[in-house]
Amino acid sequence: MHDLRQGTPDASAFPRSAWLASYRRALHQAPNEVFGPGDPAGRPELRAALATYLARARGVRTEPNRIVVCSGFAHALRLLFNSGNGGGGRRGQILRGPLAVEAYGLPFHRELLAAEGVRTVPLPLDEHGARVDRLSRERAVLLTPAHQFPTGGPLHAERRTAVVDWARARGAVVLEDDYDGEFRYDRRPVGALQSLDPERVILIGSVSKSLSPAVRLGWMVLPERYVGGVLAAKGEREAWASVLDQLALADLIVSGAYDRHVRRMRQRYRGRRDRLVAALAERAPHVEVGGVAAGLHAVLRLPPGTERPAVGAAVRQRVALDGLAEFRHPDTDMPAHDGLVVGYATPPEHAYGAALEALCAALAPGGTRVS
């Protein structure tokens, strides 16, 4: 099976030697307190390293004491919307719905929020990103402003300003999912929305795309008023993120090995993107390729009525991928578009050529048929 699903990096490219070196240094230098109960805020070494790195790489404005380490984006959502004993809201929640979300996004996140009793309100998308002018009485909005997931493209500058103005006027908050902000190929990275107003934007990031989803480490960059509630939600001891992994990641960042790995993977993924675009232009010229200025996936726009046959043709060619419809919010009034979401990061380097060949065979004129 050729795995062209979105969401995961090339597992064979994990920087084992650099990670092992950082782990050894961190273990050797760790004070004895590291081997006791963990601080729910996260190790100070990692929070300091993240504050410096995020300022340099993403334009984030923060201090280490406003960063809380978590195990990833889903964990951050659970903490923010079901704190248990902090925050002072209904059921102790730090944030409450209704929550505006983009009309296309991860269904897993919508399901997680629904399980916490949070109603999500879809915002339509166009060529400039989410239609933030449609925001009204929601208490918060969740956006992917650097690279809309999954359709691609950054949130337009005027809309970035507009959503922050909305949050100020409403006393609301913007949740910024910075899921692949480091992987931009054709121009300088789009800076974090958080830099426009650190008191109205919560930036959430992780290493699941840059390193591996197996390294269960993420972070929230929080407005000051939310730090106490999030720490109360986590509890008195760190129960999610390995303290030793935190120290290893801090060393990886401070030593420069993390930057080198990201630069190396940016070059690799850009090469893969270019091979995908070139192969489809030659073998399936009727397919429009979009969303490729950044990230680890492309969106293949298809003629109306052909998405399901195309997914079936991919299955027959032993290609695993997702139809665009899988990501559409069930309550949106935005017109549906047929397409495929193709991840070009997951296959190991030696298998990528065969994966492209199988994909092109599925999409070639006459390669799809209604099942």
C-alpha cells in the first residue's frame, strides 16, 4: 500500500543521531529534581528554548512563563475546553463555545470539541482564507492562518487584522493552529498571527510535523490571563509529556540541530512537491493542483462528481489518500468542491517514486470509473 494520507512526516527521516546526542547531553546535565514529579508548566529549559525559537522562526511575542507544554494540539484543546477545576467558567472550562471554525478542517478536532459539549460554527473559505467577516457572537475562533488546512493558502493580511479587531471588540480569543508554519517553500514564512496581539491569540504548536507524532510534545503560547487556568487543568504534576523528552528537545533547539533538521526536511519536501506537480502535469493534466506553497500535502481539484470515483481508483491502485469531502463541516453552507488531499511527506524516499506512479495511474484520463 502506498500511503499518501496527509498529516505525518517521513518517519525514516527522524534525526536519530541528533536526538540521541541531545538526549545524552540532557540526561548527563539534568539536575536531580528532573527525576521527581514534573512541573505542569513544562521544564523551564524547554520553555526558554521555545520562547527564543518561536520569536526567531515565527515572530511570536512571549516570555517563557506564558508557555505551557502539552502533548500536542488535541491535548491543548481538551485543556482549554474542559479544564475540570480551573478557569471559573461553566464546568470549570477555560474557554466556552460556540466556537467558530473553518468550513474545512480536521473532523477529529470537531469530534473532540463535540464530546466536550462545544458547538462549532463553520466559517466559509475563499481564495483569501476564512471569511472572518462572518464572525458574530462566538466566544472564540479556531484558525489555521499560516496555511489553511486542508485547502491551502494563508489568511489574507486584512483578515488577520480584522479577526484580531473582532476579538478585541468582543472580548473573545483566537486559537491559532500553527501546525506546519515552518514548511513554506516559495517565499518567506508567514509570521504567526499571535504577534498582532499576544493577549487575544493563543498559539498552539507541536513537533508532530517537524519531527514525529511519536514525540508527544506540543506547546501553548498563552495570554497571561489563561496561564493559571491551564495549569490548574493539567493538575499539580505533569502527567502527559515526558520530562526527559522535554529536556532533549530543548537541547536539540539550543544546539541548532532542530533548525538544521527543519531546513533539510524543507528541501526534501519541496523536492517531493515539485515531483508531484510535474508528474500530474504530464500524466493527469486535467487535475488542478493547489495548496502547495507550504505544508506537507496538496489538494487536487477534480471535476464535479468525480471525487468518489477517484478515491475508488486510488484504492484499486493500492494508494491510501483522503477525499476533500472528509474534511467538510457538516453544517456549512459553503458550496462543496470535489478533490483529493494528497500527503507527499509520508512515504520513505525510496518508495516515493512508486507512490507517484500509482497515483498518476489512478488519475490518468480513463483511470477513474464510477463503481
